[in-house]
Amino acid sequence: MRDDDLSVTLLDWYDANARVMPWRVAPSDRKAGQWPDPYRIWLSEVMLQQTTVAAVRDYFHSFTARWPTVQELADAADADVMGEWAGLGYYARARNLLKCARAVVADHGGVFPDTRDALITLPGIGPYTAAAIAAIAFDEQATVVDGNVERVMARLHDIHTPLPAAKGELTTLATALTPAERTGDYAQAVMDLGATVCTPKSPTCGICPWRDPCAARVAGTAADLPKKTPKKKIPTRYGVAYVVRRNDGAWLLETRPDKGLLGGMLGWPGSDWNEAPQPAPPLDADWHDLGVEARHTFTHFHLRLQIMTASVSDSTQARGHFMPATDFRPSDLPTVMRKVFDLAHATIECGAGPRYSKRSIDRSPR
């Protein structure tokens, strides 16, 4: 089957099977002349980086309800945006979100550029995101390649070169299939195919629109592709989190440096996350070891945090700042800091010492 025929076949399938997304314009509406809002496409693509659609939906609704335009997002306070992002992970995305919104307003009059080459000059927009916005929002013939597309291409062409070495080859194959018309619908169609039919495990080849031309199906190798280079074992780091409540109910917090992990986010004062705990109390207090360990996994390492708690008087001087209870929202904390709060706040509320047996909690992030 020719590349053009493959594209047409997939678009016909997409017309009948497109997933409903809060940022997406349905193919029938698009044919009728309704175009996607570039702001919503950009926001969704940034949120979806290394994050599932299910996890993103509520955040997308919250962001667009609070800041429905790029101008309103650009005008937002950094702390408000970081708080709204809390729990979604990969917090550099939130910092870049603000930088990009402000650049669009300052340098482009509040209007997103309509080409991949112009989009890629904006802060926080890399090759994939630029191609996705250009194709989906503006129908530019840009090739969009995410993990779903890589999997579909590897199976369609029976490519056994492991990822990430195969990325260039798979992108070339995806480019050959990208049509000049309905590019945005096609980009979303390939991603939908990978997400709903050509899934990582147990692909449903029997209902795939590309079933007949799929080389891996014919060879019986579809379930084994794409191959991946084995990941290295990631190390474990340790640290201490200090949770302090003042007599008037205020919590001791600090804003992490803009650069680095969890940059710009609220958190509990603590030690460095090194090979072993390095206590660095933010103030003099009667500290209690909670006897509970908060665990969290980042991309490149596991983290295990010892939790120290204290209650202090109004006059205590400390590193960080006390936030009144009326202003404190646990949901504004990044996931690892929320885990610490969930474990510690009951003890702090009661003014109790260590009443728990030694245990740990490792909840999955949203």
C-alpha cells in the first residue's frame, strides 16, 4: 500500500474513532471550519510531556478555567501557577510555561506563531512540541513523533533497532507518511492509533486500519516491538524534611530555588538529597523523628525522606517563612512534599511525639 493510501486509510479511521479531548476539535467540526485554539493545544502538549491523558485532564480544565487566554496566564503570579501545577510533576515545565506565555505576549502580541520554525524559538518549546502545535493548530506539514508514533512506525515497518537508537529511522518513516492536507488530524490519528489499538501490550491487530500492510503483524513480532535498550538501575538518595507548625497554626515553608529539581515550588525546609541524610534544621526546636519515611521516585533516582516534626512558639526565628493556616493549601505542594505532609500533619495537629511504628509510604503521583 502506498504512503498516500496509508494516510487516507488512517484518516478515515480517525473520522469514526477520534478520542474526545478537552483541547481537541473533532474532525467533523474541523472540516466545517472550526480551528483549534493554539493556546489550548500548546498548554495540553506541555502538560502531556511524560504524563498520561488521564492525569492531565483535570489540570487542563483547572488551568483554562482560571487562565482562559495566554494573556491571562502571562499576567498570573508565579506562585499561583506553580501551586496550580503541583502534583503534575516535572516542574521545569511550569516555569517554562510562564516564560513562554510572557514571550508570546511580549514578542508576538499575544498570538502564537503559526510555523514550527518560529514556535521552536519560544522558551520551553522543543522540536516535538513545536511540530505538534504547528500541525494540530495550523495544519503545517510538520511530523509529530511521540512514543505512540514510534511504536506504530516500528511495528508497521518491523523495525528491530532498539530505542533510543532507532529514533532517527522512525522519524524518517513517520515523515514519509505525513500528508500535506489534514496534517493536524493525521498527527492526532497516529497518536490515537498507538494509544487505543497499537498499544504497548496486547495490541488489538484485528481492528487496526493498518492491519494488512503491518510488517510486524505478518512476521508475528508486533508484541515485541519497539525494542528498547535496557535502562540502568537508578540510585537511591536520602534526605530529611522538617515539618514545623507554629502555635497560631502557621506552617514553616520555603520556596525552592528556581533552578534545580522542584525549582520554584513550595516545600518543607530540609537537607540536601545526597547519599546519606545530612540534617540541617531550619531552627532550634524540640525535634521528633516521626518514625515514618516518605518515598518518591523521580526520573533519575529514588528518594527516601526522614521526617522530623516540631511545634514552636510565635517568636521563633527560622529559615523559610511561616504561612498562615488560612493561606496554606496542601494541594499547592509538589507530590513528594504532599506525601510528607500527609504523613506528618496528624502528629503536628495533636502536638504528639513519635507514636508510629517504623514504616514507609510510597504513593504514586497523580
